[in-house]
Amino acid sequence: MTVRLLAELHERFAAQAKRDHRTVNSEMAHVLEVALADPSADSESPWRRLVYPCAAPQGSDSSPS
């Protein structure tokens, strides 16, 4: 199967794959498996890290005091 990705998304998969000691292909498969197994995609899932890499975890208060 061939998948076309924007260069930025490929870079994000590659960076996450390196952190997880996986190939890019294995990382993509892992992210898809996790996302499809748990559609709620909590803040610790690989899917959220790729889609929202700079987002604060759910439930955190990032507003100034």
C-alpha cells in the first residue's frame, strides 16, 4: 500500500518512530491500531501526540494565574 503524506506529517511520524525505536511504517501501523481500538484517544495516546504535538494534556490548566 502507498500512502501520501504531507512532508510535515511524515517528519512527525519519523520523529515519533525514532523516540519509540520503530520504523516509520511500524509507527504508522501502531498509531492507527491504537486510534482504531480506542476512538476516545486520551492525552497519552500516540495518535494525540502526532495530531496535537504541542497541546496541553486534557484537564490541565494552561491559563495564567
